[in-house]
Amino acid sequence: MLTRAAAALAATIGTSVLALAPAEARPDVVSYRGDYAPGTIVVKTNERRLYLIVDSDRAIRYPVGVGKAGKQWAGTARIEGKYRDPAWAPPADVKRDHPNIPDVIAGGSPSNPMGVAAMTLSGGGQYAIHGTNKPQSVGHFVSYGCIRMYNADIDDLYQRVSIGTPVVVTQR
């Protein structure tokens, strides 16, 4: 895992060309072909993978947990907010399905499903890319539409992108 200082040196934040992290980084740098600008986040729901586009030939790939049946979505958004140890208020559909969940769970609490960081997406604040307190859920169809990442991975991605970063979610 990179230290914060090393990660800051290893990555260019924002939608400019991204520097690749040293070999110790968890995420995979993979060959990638697509029509996305460098700095774009692409989530392929059926693969349960998130790609941060580096250039026309490469992306950084992370495993993710995605929306369960009936809760998946596809479309475009932008990162609207970035938060460390965020508090979490369950959306109405989560509260309806689990009425005993508290109205707010404090950031840093072991029961907070947002993990160490969250990046909210434009479009009403319903969805986010965030860490998780249930790492076993990464790689599965598990959420109400949010994109779950290992805490180490959301920390890495958080340092690489900025507010305004485009996000594309596909079901391919």
C-alpha cells in the first residue's frame, strides 16, 4: 500500500494524464481500449470492475461490488463530492427494506457501510463510489446501486481523482 505522500507523488490528480503508481500498488494496470478520455472512471457492472482510464491504451482496474438485481443502473455522472470517514444516512429504499437501521451511522463506525472514503455522484446524491465494512461483498452484486470498493482501493482512487471527474456506468 502506498503512503499518502508517495501516492501524491505517484498520481496526477484530476482529469489530466494520470501517472502510474509504483509496483507495490494493489490495483492492476491493464490494457484498455475504449472511447473515454484519460481520467474517466468506467464501471462495468457485469464484470464487477471499475476502470480509471490512464490513456488510450491503459487503465487502472479495481474489483468492485455493484447493484444487486433490480438495483442496477447505467448512465453517466460526475464526482460531486469527496468525503473521508463519511457518516451515512440510509436512502429511503434501504430504510424501507431494513427499518431497524439507524437514521444516521457515524463515520468511522464499524457498522458504517461507506468504509474509509466515499465519492458521491451527481444526479441526486443517491449513489456513491465508496469503501466498505464488508470486504467479502466486493466482486458481487450486492448494493442498492452504489459501487463498493475495498478500503485500500477507494483510498487509492480517491487520491487519483477530483470533483468533476466523469463516471460512466455500463451493464456490459
